[in-house]
Amino acid sequence: MSRPRPQDHLLRWGARTLGSMPPAVLRSVNGSPIVIDGNTLHPAVQTSLRVMNDSPGAHFERLPLDEARAHIELEAWTFAGSIRLAQREDITIPTRAGGVRGRVYQARLDRPSPGTIVYFHGGGWVLGSIDSADAACRTLAKSTGMTVVSVEYRLAPENPFPEGLEDCIDAFRWVRDTASRHGGMAATVGVGGESAGGNVAAVTSIVTRDDAEGAPAFQILFCPVTDLSRKHRSYELFADGFFLTEAQMDWYAAHYLRGGGRADDPLVSPLLTEDLAGLAPAYVAVSGFDVLRDEGIAYARRLEDAGVDTTLVTHTGQIHGFFNACGALKDARDAVTEAGTWALGRLSARADGARR
């Protein structure tokens, strides 16, 4: 992103101040709480939305593409944190198309890593980068001690489906096959991602399920896109005004599929995959106020029905993408940390089973 302006620093300070205010104080400012489908919007989020919905970028799908991308980067920076780590290294990850940027996060270098997370950023396959995912990746690395490898896959519309997905599949396989470079082992490499990143993480888990070299050890899916073939009920409930809108999802899908991809292709909509048996343990986290809520829940249930070890968490008072607000919102830090702790638990259980 470009160098932040003074007013951008002010917004970042305001976001952190808002996130630290007592809920009772925020409720007095907000007035009546917003309650939909039995869920009450978090008071800090309710206050933030009042500001965000009035900003020029609230409907970024109407902006030129470069401006929309800049808006998302600035928004992510506004709510991000700056957790200190032992190492944050930019690398190039080889892929079938040449290579993509990556970033390696390690909280400490004086002991072996308990595992590795190959992380895919959100942004509807059109926006986002390793920079916009920086806060979540830092939090995962710091809270778990695992190595995090963030992947900057190619974006649509310049690189429509399946090009970005192929980058993600290749990146997982490369990290798995070279895990020892960063103190890890192939058997402890998992995948994770948010929104569109959750989509490609889920699809990567499916595509690599039968790899002789090893499938993902786990999958962390934050508010994933799982079904572009239809709009679930949560689209009706949260079509506009709760950060991610129905219009933006339509815009994302049109860009992603412009190369001839189909919404009913299971590689686009993993919920439509016929057989989900044998996939890696899955942590599916959804937000209560999100157009993608119901398809995320539906995917978790399909995984459970297929016998996959699945944990479903609903953050009832949150909106789409709040996982990136680790610098401003304690609930975001806690949510990301909880997912990382779950992954450590699954790796530990796997190691215990291998020893028996």
C-alpha cells in the first residue's frame, strides 16, 4: 500500500481506541443494539460500521480496480496490529506458472516449529495481499509458535479461476515438501485462510487429499466462501450494511469466473463436492452478521456428515473479515488465537496416535 497519510494514522488510532472501550460506554453511544436472527451485533463493530458505511470505499465495487485494491489494503492496515516476531521474511514460492510472493512468520528461532500453516488471504480472489493478511498471520505465529507461510496468489480478473487456485495448491505442496527449511516437518503442514482464502484452503485440502507426499494436517477456514452456485438465507439477512455486501460478492464472482469458470464447479464451490470423506480436520469459523455465514455452516455440517473431525464456531456478534482486526479488537485476536490453539491440539493428537 502507499504511505499512510496523517488522517489514516488518526483513523488507525481511533480504531484501536474504539476497540478498547467498555461495551457499556459504546452501547450508550450507539443507542439500540442491532439484533438479527437472534444475534446481537458487537457494540464496537456497530460503532465502526457507522463510520465505514459512510466512507467513499464502502461500495468499492463501484471504484476502478486499482482504487478498490488500495482501499482494502488501507482498511486492513487501519485495523491491523504490530506483534513483534523473531522473523518475518519475504520469499518467492515456485509454482507451475513461475512463482508468487510469500512471507514467512516465525515467533522464535531457538526451537523446532510445532507445525506450519500455509495461509491464503481474503479479498474475493480480486483484492488483498500478504500485507492485508499480516495481522492474522502475526497473531497465529505468535500465539502458537508455528511457522506461518502467507501466499500472495494471483488475482482475478487478470488471472481468473483456476489460476490463483493453482498457485495455492502449488504453494501448499512446495511448503510441505520443503518444510525442513523452516524447522518443520511435512506431516505437520496445514492450510488456512479467510473468505476467498478460506475457499482456496478448502479446495486445496480436497485436491491434495490423496497426495502420496501427504495431505494437509489440518484446515482453518475463517468465514469461507463455499458455494457460489446459490445465495443462502444469510444473503437476505445481511445484504447491505454489514461490511461485505451482496453486490460485492456478485462483483467478486463475476471477476473470478470471467475466464469461463462455473459457479457449480466443486473447485469453485467446495460445498458441492460429492465426497468429502478423508479430509483433514477442519476448523470452520463464521460470523453472525455475514452474507457467507450460512454456506460456511452448511460446509461444516457436510464435513461432519462425511466423518471429518470438524469444529464449527460462530462468532455471533461479528461481521465478515473481523479476523483481520487483530490490532483493534480483542475479540479478533482471541478468535485467531483460538483457531491456532485448535490446530496445535490436532497436531498433538496426531503425534500421540502415531506413537501408539
